[in-house]
Amino acid sequence: MFGEGQNCYYHISFHDVIVCMASVFALIAIYYFIMKILPGFVKKLIYRISDDITEVYFIHWIFASSI
């Protein structure tokens, strides 16, 4: 990606930002409607996994900040 003595940066344009934001909103909408039709035990499983991941990241950053 970087040649010798070169600085190659990606410059994001307004259109790139619009496409990224539209993609994020579409994904959130898809997740929202999927969660509406999932059974309760699947939702509880997803929430539990999400909660466990959050704890792992929190602990990781406590240790990383102490270094």
C-alpha cells in the first residue's frame, strides 16, 4: 500500500459518508425487525452473549490501560 517515500492516504468524500451511513441505518433496521420475530429464549441468549463480550472488553481495557 505504501511505496518507498510515499504517503498514500484515503480521502473520504461526502458520497462515501452517505453510503456508509445508509448502510449502517439499513443494518440497524434489519436487526430491529429480526429481533421482533425471534423467540424469547433466543433474545435472552443474544443478550447474554453480548453482556459477556462487554465484560471481556471492559476487563481487557482495564489491563491495557494499566500497562
